[in-house]
Amino acid sequence: MYNPPLESLKQGSWVKLICGASYQHLPFIRSLALIYTLAGVDCIDVAADKAVILAALEGVEAALNLQPSPRPLLMVSINDGEDPHFRKAYFDFNLCPPNCHRPCEIICPAGAINFLKYDGIHKELCYGCGRCLPVCPIGIIYTESQIVSTAVVLEWLDQLPIDAIEIHTQQGHWDKFTSLWQTLKPHLAKLKLIAISCPYANDVVAYLQQINQHIQPLTIPLIWQTDGRPMSGDIGEGTTYLTIKYAQQVKQSNLKGFIQLAGGTNEHTITKLKSLNLIPAIAGIAYGSKARKLVYPILQKLEETTTDNKLEKHPDLLWEAVRIARQLVSPLKQIVQQRK
């Protein structure tokens, strides 16, 4: 059995599942929470959507009923302005030429674009990666932002067992960030953890230092999420390099808090960290696109072969998914345990 989440964070064995800040397919979210709780994640990060939060909580409860273990923290992502994590693709499929070879359908990593099943795009499955936009031959795919009021999310803290909030920000958002922080600050005592996620840019560390000075002192743990190449971990080995470079820069800056990798993370991340002797420098890793892609075939099979979408009622599918998920979750935890 692994450590409780905050202990994992302190020991450097923290692993987070990113369901997606705009991912809203409730049956899949429930199953993802179930699978990755059983696989041993410390945190599950979900969209700021009440139905999504409840679906994730239901998956966690189902997992704990099957296998008692430390409960993963539930994190909700919010943003201080326009952000690719909080968007959906959309298009009018009636405008598609009959002879189009539909590269959007081929490239979509979430299976959200399917002309036979959905007459185009299934918005709840889309998580905003944007890969479909440049490949459309006639340029009819667009995106729309999904913004939930921070005040609404803060109201949920008294209604739902939300343990942590992650703020997505970026350079150029200083005024928006400080405004959001002013709204959030009185509610920090209700949280166990706060995280700040910012995409990589050439001068990003200076922006993070500015944030750090503004938000200190804190009485709860703080995670800096080094979002190297957002929503790309399922593409291949090279996507992990930027988040590691980013983490190195944050480490050298001596910011207060824990460093957690994200954005392009996959099974190659651990290998690269080991080769650079960087595992002691980080507190953990978050997996999003790759984590979802690994178990997607099983979730799809469940959806296509049964009307009962509760994965725990199909043990063969469930434990095969957990076995696959553990291949992503376990390596960091095992390395840290061996280091003790």
C-alpha cells in the first residue's frame, strides 16, 4: 500500500491523474477515477463542473470499496483567463465535403470526432488539445472557451469534498491572476493543497517568482506544475523533454513549494529523469493525455458491449485497466521506496 497523498508529496512519489480541465464525459471520468485510484494515484484533477466532480467521487468510492487504500485528493482546475485547457472544438459537420478524408477524426486522441457515432464531434469527450484545427482541409473547426466562475467553484467548497484547487495562469495574466487570488485567498483554509500551473515560456520563471512573492506566506502545501508541452503526452517520447527542462529552471530558482511535472509526461518521463539524476529534485508527476489513452480502449469496449457502464461490474475489464494504469503510476513510487 502506498503513502497518504500529502506524505507522497513530501517524499517525492506524488502521482496525479489529470482527467482534463474541459473533459466532461461522465461515464469515462467515473471509470478513470476508479481505475487510477486502484492504481495508486495521489490526486485526481477534474474540470470545474459539478457533475464531473460527482462522477469522479463515485469512481473513487467504488475503488475504495474494492480495495481499501489512502484516498486520493480531489483537485478542481480553474483559470484566470483564456487558456487552451479550458476549451472545446466545434464545427458544423453539414459543411464537410462528402469526399473529405476526415483527418480530424484520425488525429483526435479522445475519440471525440466520429462522423458515424456523433454526426461530427462529441463535446463531452473533447478536452481541447486543438490537434484537429490545423488539419481541417477547409478550416471550419473552431474552439470556444469553457469558463466557470471562480466564485461558483468556491461555493462548492462547502458542498463537496474538494481537497485542492489548481490555478491555470500564464505570462501576461498578472492582473487577472491577482484578482483571482484575492477572491480565493479567504477560502484557502478549506483546502489541503494549492497548485499553480503555467505553460512554459522563455521568461516564465520570472513570472512565477512574481506570483510567489504575492501569495506568500501560505499555510498549506503549494505545487508548481511545470506545464511543458500541454496535452501532448500521448504523442511520443520527445514531448517529455520540455517539462523536465522547465522543472530544472524552477528548481534553480528556489521557489517555495513542490515541483510537479506535467504537459507531455508519459512512460518516457521517468527514464529521462533517471538519466539526468533529477528524480530527487521533483515531488511528482501528473499524467493526462497518456493516462487516458492507455485505458481508452477498455473504456470504449465497456461502452460498446454493455449498457451498464459501471466498470467494477466487469472485473476482467477493470483489472486489466488497473494493470495497465499501474505501469504508469508505479515506477516513480517504486524508485522512491527503494531510495529510502
